[in-house]
Amino acid sequence: MYGAPVDRDDIMCTAGATHGLYTLCTQLFKAGDIVFVEDPTYFLAQVIFRKDCQLTMVPVPTDDKGMDMEALDRLMTEYKDKGVTKVSEKRPYRSLIYLVPCFHNPTSRCMAPERCERVVQLARKHESLIVCDDVYNTLSWIPKPDGSFDDPPQRLFAYDKKTDTDYKGGHVVSNGSFSKFMGPGLRLGWYEAPARLHTILIESGYLDSGGGFNQFTGGIMGTAMEMGLVEKHINNVRKYYRDAVAAVCQVLKDKMPKGTKFHEPQGGYFIWIELPEGADVSTLRQICMDEHKISFLPGHTCSPEGNYQNCLRISFSYYPKEELVRAVTVLCEAATKMVQQ
């Protein structure tokens, strides 16, 4: 599914990516420890960090190529003594870096390769753990010249090479999920993680008590993969999303108010839309809900500091193409009317 080798010794099953993220936070970090996040980022990850785990969230600015590495380096230096001050065998990292590097939530952009290399270097330098929500990687419809699908961008875990001279035991975890491409009710995912993290997690009472996570569903999905059913299903989903996104983006190009910007994705679930400066997305959402029974995610909910007041995220993962086109047409008309007033 990645188009690249995977070492089975790096894999550990979870009960989905949300469970995987929460488990890493609670097993490796404590209240008050530092987590660096993209701005914008996945809105519910903020709830996990801030409310559930009481971590100190530090937003890092982003651009079209991903997280700003100079800003990250500067902030990690600034916060060096405000989180874990002494690493140990059980707590080998000073801080956490949370990323969605491939088909980002909410923007659907992919982190540039040179930044992938740089963030691994910074994690090693500052003794930090990078946790990647790699839940959209397989939902890629990047085209080849012959019209078939190309491989998704290389996952960040592959940049943390064991053969590097400065490899220090591993600083990246790929947090994957079957839920995004097979069905949300499965609650099955996986870690691709370095050996030292496997040891910490295997020795935890949380895992030891149940002997693992979601073993029954894991067995079913393992058989489905061996039979080729998962690969076939993913290819069908990629074709459907490709066609749905093309139709939706054409409506956005034709009908959104002048000055609107958006990135046409080649994978993932989302389209990130930037309305003209000064547009009130919260008001627009209320109008759409009250008058048209449609909704979207306001951009400011994706920002730890409430930025992106004129941005919104729409999801194309659930509804039929015709319904998506209808809803986006209504959204465009409502946005144009509001901007012109």
C-alpha cells in the first residue's frame, strides 16, 4: 500500500489511530510536557493533548511545504527546559512533535521531502519524538503518465534510517489506521515504531492485561489482506475520491467568490478553502446550517491560537458525488452572497 518496504518487526497493532496517539501520550509523557503542533492541525488532536493529557501545546507556523523548520528549531530551543528535563530508558524523549505529513488534516497538503529530512534531524538534536498521523497515505490518487495511480509520498518513518551514522534509537512513529479506508467502526490501526518503543509499550500493564489491542478484528483484516481484498477495495475508493474531488473542485473554481483560494488535493479526505480576508466563516456556517442543512468545519477550530478565521474545511469522504456537488454549490452561493453584502 505504501509502495515501499515495511519491516514486520516495526509493526504493532492498535485499536485505531486515536487510541494509538492517546496511548503514546500517556505512556511516554506527563501533564505539563511539551507537544509541538502544526498551525493549523487536526482539531480533535488538540483536545487529546490539552484536555485529556494536559500537555502544553506549542503551535508552529506552516506554509505550503509543511511545518516551518526554522521556527520549530527556535521553539524547541526555547522550551528545552520546560518539559522533560532528563531523559531515561522509560521516558527517552523530552518532547513530542505531532504531524500529519501526508495529505494533511485539514489542508490535504504533503510535507516537502527536504522538510521531512530536516524534522528528523531536529528530533534527534532535541531528543524529541515525532508522532505522524499517517491515516491518509494509502488514499492517494497521484497519477502516473499512463493514468494509473502512483505511490503516495514516502512516509516520514522512512526518513529515520537505522543506517544513519547519527541514528539514536528512533525518533519517529507512524500511527496508521484501517478505519479511514475500510470503515470507522473497525477501530483497528498500527504503529510503525522503533524497537525501544515496542519494549516500553509491551511492558506496560495496559497492553499486558489484554494481551494486545483488538486481536479479533486484526485477525480478520490480516486474512482480508492476504486475500487481496483490502488492496482491491482501496483502489476502488481512490478512483471514487478522485472523481468526486474533481467534480467538487470544478464547482469551487466556477462559483466561489472572487479572491477565494483552495488547494485541489490528490489524496486524503479534505479540501481547505481560504475565503477573502475579513469573511466571517462562523456566520457563514450558521447560515448554511439554518437555511440549507449543510455544515463544514470552521478554520479557527483547527488552530491552537484561533487563527484562520476566514478559512474552512470540507470533507468529501462520506457522501455521494452528486450530493457533494449540490452541497458545495449551495455553499458557494451562500459565501458569495455574504461576501458581497
